Amino acid sequence: MCNPKYFASLVCATLFVFMQSRAQSLLYQFDNNTISSNWSSPENLNGNKGKGGAENGTAKGHAFDAIDAGATKSLLDVQGTGIINRIWITIDDRSPEMLRSLKVEIFWDGEAKPAVSVPFGDFFATALSKTATFQNSLFASPEGRSFVCHIPMPFKNGAKVVVVNESAKKLAHIFFDIDFQRLKTWQPGFMYFHAYWHRDTATTVGQDFELLPAITGKGRYLGASIGINSNPVYGDAWWGEGEVKMFTDGDNTLPTIVGTGTEDYIGTGWGQGQFVNNYSGCLISDSKQKQWAYYRYHVPDPIFFNSAMRVTLQQVGGNSVDKVAALVKSHVNLVPVSIDNNKGFHQIYKKDGVALGAGEASDGWVNFYRSDDVSSTAYFYLDKPSSTLPPLQPLAIRVYKLKSE
């Protein structure tokens, strides 16, 4: 009889070989829907045919641009049908302040409202605007000095990508190239890429943080890059017990998709150290600074929706009963919700509070609602070039109490 573990391993290995061979086979197949392959860079803005590298007698003459304080720099502005395959940028000022003061905006098909309006660093998965060396399925920073996005972004009638400098100082150097194809036709099933950033510097106890507010239309949720500045008022308590909830296609009070905890959502457990994987990871795990930056991308496990989507993250942490009881005694803002001990798992949540220390609540681990500083970038596809999501929050909120070290 076949060993179940061996059989499972064999299936996984076979599937991997099949997917790898399929991906490789596409490398030598010509795409008959392609008109041309183009790069937009300072040496040939918008990738015009036969126009690249003309400055300085065709020597290296225009490798970078600058962006004055308050100015906007266009990286791509083209008409027609196409698809962006890769965005690469490097800048000389990579401080947290600059990475939050710059914003990336992407417009599709001549829309006045951007489908993407996100702080620069956060867009490229550096959720606390602190650079890191990493590569995953959607983003990369090979040595922590550049910003790469590999998300495919089709457009039907036109695409515009800009970087806006909302800081008080000039950005002296921005190098970039945006790699795209011009296509003959817009294919059935194509959708527009969107991204939404949001920060709450002090989440409300008992209220879930919205990774993605309610949107309507047909689409696919790609995932999120999330950052947390853990509130020091809770001492050494763990912050990551909150469950991700996805409300799809008519879900109201209760979601269809719900996880079991924050570190569980990114594929780890019993805490959250620093690691980088293709589809989930934690780029920053700093208990001294009380900062964590992590991501989860639903590439092999797609999340589709037909009419509506909303994604939230519970603001729940945990600690031992004695430490939580001490916090309650000190009037720290929290609400206990459950206890896990050798007598079992006990649901104790009451909106008007609960007394710890009686009966099953005398020992064990307590999960509790808490308040922290949370920010996130949600990535998704939608069947329309713009959405009804709120505009990007003001600069003052984006740079509030940023930590440089």
C-alpha cells in the first residue's frame, strides 16, 4: 500500500515539474497578439519606436531625472492597448520620509481618477517604508536599493504612470524603466490592476481594520502588504492574533472566507519572525522597535469575486492571564475575547467587559481586542479602470511618527 506521505510528496513534485515545464514552454512561443515590446525610460520616454538614446550623441546622456518638491514626473503616458509587465525604479533618497512622501499613481484608459494612488515605498511592498533585500512573486529589491514590480497590468485604451513628490525637498535622482507590450486587441477576461493604501495610527478597540474597503464589480483580490507599529502600552503582549476576513458577493455581517490568526495568514505560526517566501513573508520583525512588515499574495490560491469585495483584519493580540489582568487593572484600553488553557478554549467576549481570574479564566493565554498603528496596501484586479475607493490620505498621516531606525 502506498505511503500517504510519499504519495503526497510525489504529487507535489509531479505538479511542480508540470508547471515548470509549462512556464518554460511559453518562452519559445511567439505571442501573436503583440505589436511590439517597449521600455519607457529617461533615455526614451514612452518607448517610442527607434527613438532611444538619442541625447549626448547616443552616448549615455539621460539616465535619470529629478523631481522638484511638489512636482510630478511622468514615467509613462501612452495610448492604445497594451500591458505593463515590469516596473523598475531606483532613487537616491530612500529614507522612510521620502518613501512615504513620494506617491505612485497609475491611470488607465484616460480616467481622471487613478486606479493606484499609494506611497512609493509601500507600493513596492516595503510596508513601513524601510528598505529590505528580498524577492517574492510580485515584488523585489535585490540589494535593498531598488524597487521592482512584476505584476502584469493590461490596459485597453491607454496607460499613465506618474510619481508625485509631496515632500519639501528635491529628489535629485530617479532612474526607471517600465517594460510593456503594445497589443493588437484587448482580450476577454482582462482586468485592470488597482492598489489601495490606508493607515490608522490608533485602531479602535473592537473594530476591524479594513485592508480593502467595500468595492463593487468583478475582480480578483491579489493580497496585501501590511505594516504594524505595535502599541507600547501593551508591553510585551503579542499583537498578531487577529483573523483576516473576506466578505464577497453579498456577504453582510459574516464573511465567507476567514482565517485563524495573523501569522497563520502568512503561512507561519506561533509568532512571526523575519522570512521571505514567494507568496508570503515578513520583511521586518523587530520586537525592540515594535515593528513588523509582512505580506501575503494569493497567486496559487486565487480569490475571485463576482460583484463585491471587502477585506478586514481583526485587531486582536494576546498574552498570559496574569499580564492581561495587570493591564486591565491599569485601565489599559483592551477587551478580552477568549482564553486558552489546560481546561480548554473558553469564549468570554462581552462588549461591556469581563472579569479575569474566576473559574476557567484563572490561567492560560488571553486573546484581547487592542489598538495599534496599522497600515496596508491592498492589491487587486477589477473589471473597470477606476473605483469608488477614497483618495490617498494626506501626507501628515503618512509620515506621522515614522521610525528611521
